[in-house]
Amino acid sequence: MARKRAIIVGTGPTGMFSALELSKNPNLEILMFDKGPFRKKRTEDNLISGWGGAGAFSDGKLTLPNPKFPKSLNVGGQLSSLVGKKIFLELVNYVNRLYMEFGGEASNYENNHKKIQQLADNASTFGLRIIPTRVRHFGSDLSPLIVRNIKEELNERGVKIYLETPVKSIRRRNGKYLVRTAGKNAGEFKSSFVIVAPGREGADWLARQAELLGIEIQPREADVDVGVRVEVPHHIFSPVTDYLYDPKIEFFPKPFEDKIRSFCCCPYGEVLVEKYRGLLVTVNGHSLYEKKLSENTNFALLVSSHFTEPFKEPLRYAGRISELANMLGGKILLQRLGNLRDGRRSDPKKIAQGLVEPTLKEATPGDLSYALPFRHLTSILKMLEALDKIAPGINGDDTLLYGNEVKFYSSRIRTSKELEAAENLFVGGDGAGITRGLLQSSASGVWIARAIAKRI
């Protein structure tokens, strides 16, 4: 019997985990394509595409849901609403075990449930909502090891991996799919099954392919997350991070009552630069598993803006805000909180006089009020005031703010429960608008692979 073929577009978490699951079947030939390279080290220019995707050199956090708190099921994506709670929990626990097998350390940080509940109760008295999750942290030192181990395993299983080979188009021909590629392995490849998981970097490309294939893109609300990255001495935020390594905290401050949330907390970490599509420069953070990078902790505060008709370009809007900070600061703007409150620009002297040493040395001291909308700054300042009630000192004058940090969300491809967008063509991960993080992106790959396995 001739072997059937499955093509996977994208070698990020969705692609890797779908390949791991599919390669259990010897009757299936598997080809993987990605426009990026195999990356040996982190640089600001290659964080998004290539083997391992955006997760390869990320801070490496698996945000596991806490079944006792239903809202935690939706941290990092919408997979649970598609497949149901029981299947979702099985998938994420399975993925969690696989990460351990490929080099992740068996360590959860959130074990003191009594203290976490006390922390959440105390925060609620100040209008802060803490969503308890369980975070497994690999750090940007273990993450590259894990994705390299997965690649070696797939090579041993006979999976064909073609890097620096962008997919130009996907078309339906005589009951199969014709995948055209360029780059190092340019050609045409026919396949019975296709998994399209290009990540955030390939979201626009995926939307164009969907349109050409007649696949429906769900009308989505135009949501945009824009904010800053906060940096403080580690001991300032330790009353929270000692019990919640990556706290998920929401706040709806007056007068606008926009949602603002904490995101990607990096204890003993560094602030870093991230390029989006090779053009926009945004700020991010990372930390290591095995050692401290600094004596600081950094985390993002992101304001969610919800737009209605006729606005339909959230990515362009967020990009324009990022461009402002890039234009004013060259790359990243840096300001002391006290200077921001006083309406004064930070300069190198003011930064040096402060008690917090910035970990992103190339950031330009400046004035964030020129780069962020008034309502965003208002919400950020209000949340820092509230956080100061549970982590005294975080609202101090010397707290550092880097801008801008922006989270881009992809258009949602309409799919079945199995994430099938067209006959035998499946989409998954962040680029399809289904997930927003490492764990759920990986789990979507496993779920897709299981659906395909039933048809072979």
C-alpha cells in the first residue's frame, strides 16, 4: 500500500507536536516546511520564524490551567471552548509530559494553594483579579535544548524537515493539495493532508491563502493590546512571584474601565528587544531556568482596546503605536515612573540616579507620553497604584517603564471541532487565531494529528 503524505507548514509548537504525533504511524510520509532557519542562539532578528517558532528562544513558560478556576482554561487561547474541558485537560497534560521527556525540568512553581488563595482574596479588595494558573518555566536556556531534541527525534523517525523554504501557495488539485515552495527546497509537493501553522509571523499569509482556497475567516472583534514593560528590583514583586511565578492579574480601572492585565513575568530576568516582521521593534522579557540574569523582575502591563465597526485593522493600529516609540527612541523608550507622573522626560542622568539599573542598556531615555495614548497611560498608572497595595514599592518613582510592548492577534480561521478548515486541510496555533501561547499551540498540533490519524 502506498504511503500517504502529510505536509506541515510551519515548524513552531503546533508543527512540531503534530509531527511528533503523526510520526507514530509508519504508513504516513511527513514533510515540514518553514521559511526560517535552524537557530543556534537568540538574536533580535530571528525570534519569530525558524525551527521551534517564536517559542524556541522564548522565556519558555507552559501556563497550565487550574481546573478549580474556570477562567484559567482560557489563558493562552480558545482551544478549550472548541474541544471541551475534559479533552482540553487531557491534551495539555499530555503535552506537558512530552515537554518533560524532551528536556524540560519537572518543576511547578504554584504549590502553596492556601497562600495563593489568600493573595487572590487580598488583591480583590483593591479591584485586582488574580487568575491562578500553574506555570512550568523552562527559561530561554532550556527552551532551545527542548526544540533541538524534538528535531533530532523527528529526524530519527524519518520526518523530512525543510528549513529556509517558504511556502508560496497551497492549492487544491484533483482531491489533493499542491504546495509550492521557494528558497532552499523550491518545488511543488502533492499531499493528502496539510497542516497550516505559520505562527503570528505568517498570519497575514495564512489569511490570503484561506481567501484563495475559499476558506472562511470568522468576523472578529478588533482587539488590540498595547502597553509597557515594567522593571523593578526582584524583592519588590516577590510577595507575588514567590507564589505565582507568572501572575495573571486583571484590572478595570476608572474612568475608562478598559481591561489591563499583567503578562509574561520574568523574575531575575532581562528586558530585551524583539523585531516583528523584521521592521517594528517592540519590547519583551526573558529569564533563565538555571541562573539569574539580574536582580530585577520585569513584566508587561497591557491595555486591551476593543474597537467596533467600521474599524477593522487592529494590527495596523498597534503597528502605528509601535512606530511612534521607534521613531522617538530609535528602538525602545525608557522612562522612570516618577518622571512620567511629573510630566518630565527621563534623560541618562535621571536613569543613572535611580535605584533600578535597567537591564536593556540600549533603551533610549525619553517620554512615553509622546508614544502612548492618554487612556492607555491612565490605565497603566492606575494599575501600578493598585499593584502597590499587594507589592509595596512597585509604584515608586524609580520603577522603570519600557515602551512599547504590543501583542498582535491573528484573524480567526473558521474550523470544525477538529480544526479542519477545508477537506483534509487543518489550521492551528497562534497564526490561525486559535491559540496565544506555547502550551495551547502545542496541544492544537496534537489534536489535529489525532484527527488525521483516524483517516489513514
